[in-house]
Amino acid sequence: MTMTQFARRTLAVVLITVSVIGGLLLIVSTFPILLLIFTSVLIAVGLRGLTDALSTRTPIPSNIAFVIVSIAVLIGIVILIVLIVPSLSFQMDELLASLNSALDQLRVHLSDTKWGQHLLDQLSSASISLPSGSDIFGRVTGIFSNALGVFTNVIFIVFVGLYFAITPHIYVDGALALVPQGYRPRAREILDTMYRMLKQWLLTRAVSMVAIGIMTALGLAALGMPFLIALTIFAGIMAFIPAIGPILALIPAVLVAFTQSMQQVLLVILLYLIVQSIDNYLLTPIVEHRAISLPAALVFISQLLLGVLVGFIGVVVAAPLTVVLMVAIKMIYVEDVLHNHASQSE
């Protein structure tokens, strides 16, 4: 090997290394923005999924079906705001006071026991105190708004999602144009599979949100729990987030029940366990039969990693992002790379 060849190979290795490191740094620095874009993609997939369902089951053209779906979604949101927000706002204010009372009672109960007093002393010595009810409620009920960030992020997500949903072929064709000609059919197949899996995942979550909301409302009403609307809506919203969502939904319900009696606390916990069991072992498997089944541990790990990296927006999109990654790994690495290597070795 001549010195010129060695210098060229060294330069090529250096350029490749710098490019890879630069690409990784770029991804890390822009990761929150990429997650916002992915959230917009989820909105687009949901709208296109409803549009496809309407246009394939009726003689309505796709463009008109999209307009009908968009208007129907907008009207549904307005109706929910008009009918529910006034009662919800009142219950939120009442719930704040109830959570403050619950935390005060919790401190009293802890101080009555040796281990509880020791725990309070440890928290005090570590300059940590139990948060106030308003802090807890703000963290729990404000999760959704905090996940989306500031108002400009919400506008960005909605409008970008609408643009994606109106003309998805433009963005798909643009992405495929970056792929070498011979690999474009396979790349399109992978994108189509990702779309189907995300659409099925969103359908599963929508069914879970509605079912959990209805079952929670009936159960809380049977137990005579106050703040029925607020707790029900929060439980339904948190059902969008697998693994962690049910735990977050349980926190305010337990605190409210704590102001009544320990028996009520146990009944509320039992109710939420029953609701989650029905959803996890009956409803979700029926709806999810054509989707990728996500292992609970994998979802929790992805939520933890993305939550640490970018905050709660990472927790919200961790599961659908895992769906996309699993499709990519299965079709690109397992089916294409490994199978090609196996066939070549034979």
C-alpha cells in the first residue's frame, strides 16, 4: 500500500467518523423537536386512519372524507369544551382543596406511627417535604400541557399534523427520494407497515381511553366518590400512556379517597386494578390482534429513557415510537440483513 492510498483511507475513515459523530450530536440537540414532529405524525396518522375508514366504507371521495373527519373532530372538541369544561373547572378547584386536606391527613397519620415519624424526620433532614395539594394536583393534571410544552408547541404540532394529513404522499415521496432507486419499493413497504401499525396502536389506545373512562365513571359513581368528572376525564386521558398512565391516574383518586376513609382507599385501588385488568387482558388483546404487541418492560424502559432525556413528552410518545422502531428492526435488520446473510452463507 502506497503512502497516497494510506492517506486517502485515513482521510475517509476520519470523514466517516466525524460525519457519524456530527450526525449523532445533531440528533441529540434536536431530539425534542424531532419528538414534536413525531407527535404531529401521530395526529396525521389518526386523521388519515379515520379518513381511510370513512372513504373505504362509503362512496365518499378521500378528500371530502378528510374534510368531514376534520370538521367532526373539531365539533366534538368544541362540544366537549362547552359541556364539560365548566363542570370540570369547578371540580378542579374543589379537588385542590380536597388534595390539600388529604396530604394534611397523611402527615398526621404518618406522625402517629414510629416508622412514619422516622420517614417525616428523614424528609425534613434532607430538606424534603411532602408537596402541597396544589403542587401534586398541578403536576398530575398539568402533565398533558407540560408534555406538549408551551402554546407555540401545541400550535406547531396541530398545524404540522394537519399538513401531513392533508397531503401525506408529498412527504412520503420526498422521503423515498432520498433512498437509492433499487431500495425504494422495500422502503415504501416499510413505511406502509409503520403507518398500519401506528394506526392500529392509536385505535387500541382510543378504545382503551373510552372504555377506561366509562368503567372508571361507573365504578367511582358506585363508590360515591366526589369529583367524578375530573377523575374520570383524567383516567381516560392517562389511558393513552401505557404502563405509567394508569399509575398517574390512580394518584388523585387515592388522595381524594384518603379524605373519606382507608376502606374507601382500598376500594378505589381495587376498582382501578379491575378496570386495568379488563382493559389489559380483555379489550386490548381483541383490538390489538393485528398490531405489534409491545412487551410491558420494553415500554416502561423506553418511557424511562425518553422521560429522562426530554421530559414528559418523551413518556407520551415512547410507546408509539417503540412501535416504529420495532417495525424498522424487524423489517430492515431481521428480515433483510440477517436473512440475506443467512442465504449468502448457504
